[in-house]
Amino acid sequence: MKARAFAYARPRTLQEAHAAFADAEGDASYISGGQSLVPALAMRLQAPQVLIDLGGIAELRGVGLEGGVLRIGALTRHAETLTDPLIRAHAPLLTAAAPFVAHPAIRNRGTVGGSVALADPASEFPAMMLAMGAEMEISGPEGLRRVPADEYFQDLYQTAIEPGEILVALHVPAAGPNHVCAFEEMARRRGDYAMVGGGILAERAGDALVSIRIALFSVGPTPVRARSAEAALIGQVLDAGTIAAAQGALEADIDPLDDEEVPAAMRRHLARVLLGRLLRKLEIAG
């Protein structure tokens, strides 16, 4: 199949983008890297009257560090998270996840903002934003606002972004010298959607964990914070006993659905195994 005919706009500012969306009376789609939207257009799952290309908007580009917060422009390519020195130094969990995102051709075109805006529950970057405690900077006709990751992901492919709004940047608290992180996913083949995956960002004081955020993906309609498992680890030293306790607590955090490829019981089991691997990585990193 081929996409239906559409008009094309390439605004230079956020204001022009919002104006183009308003002129289309809402029958428009924004595009950045296009790795998800273009197949949807080709299969006519989406058929907007106007396609608004965000690639010319300078405000959506760049990576910078200010006041202990790393700002990652929404148009940052997946591949850049592997090479950008600021991301590698201050958001290492994002760099750890990046090699698992699809394949090189997709990483060279896809954008971090596009992935987070789509919020595919099986994608790596949305869950890592949750693990890192990021804030999403969103632009609308009334101006800019920020939404914490814990409030941003609402339901299957549903986020706090309202129709016509644009994800501008991701604001990530910079990791410090006492932070450790780990990423892991299980897929049948490298580049396939993961059966289960997750990332951890934790802070140590001596040998004990003083803070920890665990985010899992492919275990529900949104990325999931494993809050019960986190609570079992706060103030603890990582060893076989605390890892087992966190794995047991994980049962209260996830409620995966059955599907034809991976039954819910199997996904729960894989999530426990994955959490153990992640925590052992942290143990070694310490």
C-alpha cells in the first residue's frame, strides 16, 4: 500500500508548527525521524491531510548541561545517544540502552523525542526516561510546560501530550559519581521487540543503596516503575538475599497481559530473571 495524498509543511519555529496544525483544523500529523509514522502512513493506519515536518525547528535540537540537568533536544537521533559526550557522561543509562534499539539504519534516522512521544510500551527510551526521572518539555499554543515522567505515560500509546502539542526536549537529572546504572533486555533476536526489558538508576552511599529507580518495558500498556522492588532495596546492601527479596516484591509491580507469543506467566518469570541480572550488574559496578 501507499500513503494517501497529503499536504506538506516544514515550519522553522514552534509557533509556525502550531499555526500549521491549527490551519489543518487538527487533521495533521507531526513527523521527526518518521520511523514509526512512515510505516503507519504506508499502511493507511494514519491519513492526515497535512504532514508537518519538525526537522527545521532549531529549538528541538541540541544537547546541553545546565544546573545539574541535561537537556536533550527532541530531534536528537538514537545514534547520537551512543556518541554524544554529555549524554555518555551524564545520562549513561540512555547510552547503555541505545545499542538495543532496533538496527543501525533505524538508529541513524529515529529520534529520541519521537520514541518518547509515541510511547510504545515495548520501546527502550520511554522506559529509560522513567528510570532516570526525566521531565518532558512540551510546547502548545499557550506556551511551554513540563511533565514528570511518572505522570507522562498514561495508557497504551497515550501520554500527557495533548493534540497539537509538540515534545520539545527531555530534561534528565545528571548522574553523579555515586550513581550506578544497568540495562538489560530479553529478545528472541537482537533488534526484535523485547519480551521484557528494563533499566535501573541507583545512588550509593558506601555499600548501601540510598535511592533507586527501576523501570521495565514490555510488561504492560506503559513503561512500569517497579516501586515495590525499589522499596525492598532502599537502604540495603546488594547481595543474594536482597536481590531475591526484590525479585519477590516485583510480583506486585507488574500485571502483564497474555498474548499469543509470550503468555503472562512467562513474562512475569522473565521479568524476575531480568531484575536479578540488572541487580547483579549493579553489584558488580559497586
